[in-house]
Amino acid sequence: MINCRSDTKHLALCGRWSLIHCRTYCQDWKKCFHLSLRWKDESLAHGDSTPHVAPLEEVWNPGVILLNRQALLRTPLPEIVEVDGEGNVTYRQQYVGPMSEPLDLRDFPLDTQSFIIHFVGTGSGSEEVTFVPRAVPNTDFVGGTMADTFSLPDWQVIEHHSESHPLMIGPISVPGFAFVFTAKRYFSYYVWQVMLPLVLIVMMSWAPFWVNPAKAGLQLGLASSTVLTLIAYRFLLANLVPKLPYLTRLDYLTLSGTVLVFAAFMQVLVTSVFALDPRRARLARIMDDISRALFPVAFALLAAWSLLW
């Protein structure tokens, strides 16, 4: 607890939160957050050893609101404060509900994101408020911590902290505080469920290169089935990736695979036509020989560029 001066109230804050749900590409998420605020109001000092309980609206309070909530949040705890004999006021509340967070997903699914729980003070006299993270006795954290277990299967939390975080509205500064955590996405799911099937489909498109160009029907059948498989794959993929106005790493990879499958189909079409002409049959075989090495190398380079660049 930090004592306050006569003109400014210092509020010590502490929180503990857990994530209940986070969508795969996570522009919105649901959390359960426990908040504790403490400040000193000497006018409420009563001298008793037993804390008094009072309704929140009957005492001065910073009027904190959650800035980046997506909808109405549940607050299960009663809106009351505890006041000790020296006038130290403690307010506790739990917030459960959806949050929104604008994210840059250009590196999806290899991205690392920062999430914020942002509170601001809107009560009377809140312009004279300073929020300060509070050290919790007998623990090693200051201001806030996360639950040991939470429902966030596709993210690894790297770091979290609390900080004073005023809201700037033009030249106006509204006092506030935030709990921030950084998380890295587990991308193994996308390797096995998204990238590996794409690699196999692209490799399927190379099969006609190993078939005699004279067997045009077999070559075109293999190439056509690969294109149809890719179309079905793209329909399923649409439900697994974010809909964004820009391309992600995964988009570049799938786009590269799509272009190469179409290029392989066109190559098969050309060699099939050449094989019908005895003067160009040898050229068709040469094109197949070159394609056997060219297409795998091109896909490897494009995949590396998509995921590592």
C-alpha cells in the first residue's frame, strides 16, 4: 500500500487471471480476471480492529471499467469495499467475459502476440488518481499473475506483467492500468493438419512427370485429380485460417502450392500435345526430365521463403 498525498490518490492494484477460451487465430478471447484495488481514504478511518463493509457506491472509488471488453462482463462478487481502522479501502471483483484484441497476424501460424487487459478510472476525481502495482506478501509477483493452469491449448505464455497504462485521448490522459501477457502460438497442429497435406498434394502433381508422355490419358488423369484434390483442400482450409485483408505466412505457402499445382497441370497438357507429334515427342520427354527436378526445387524455395522470410 502506498500512502496518498492530500491532492492525489494512489491506488495499489493486484490481479490474477486465467484464460477460458481463445479462438485459434484469436482476435477475441474470453478470460476470468480477479481484481483487487486498495487505496486510503482517511475520512473513512474508524479505529476499530475489525474491518467495516460498505457498499461501493457509498464511498469514493475510481470507477474502473474494462476498456477492451467485447460485451457485457459478468461480475459475480458483490459491489462492496472493506475499510480497516486506518481508512485503508480494499475493493475486490471478478470479471468473466469476452475480450477483443487487434492482432497483427502476418506471421500466422508462427506468430507471437501480446494481449492486454486494460482498465481505466472514470470516477469523480479520477484525474487525480495514480495506479501503482502492489507487491503481494509472501509471493514473488508484483501487480498480477496468471493461473497455473488455463484453457489455452494452442498458446505458450512467455511473459506477463502489470503496469500503469493511462489512456490517451488527444491531449487528455485518463488514468488506467493494464495486465499484459505475451504468448507464442504452438504451430505443430498446423504442420500436421495443414502444411503436410498441402505438401502431399503438391507432390502428387509431380507424378505425371514420371509417366511416358505418350500415355496422355494417364498423365492428364493424374494432373486433373491433383487439381480437384487441391480445390477440396482449399475449401476445408477456409475454415481454419483467419479472414484478413492481408496475407499471412500460411497464405503465402498455400498460394505457392496452388500456383505450382496449376503450373504442373499446364506442363502435363503441353507435353501431352507434344507427344502426339513424333517430331516433338523427344522434347516432351526432356520437359518431363527437367520438371522432375525443377518443381521440387521451386516448391522448396517458395516454402522456405513463405515460412522463414
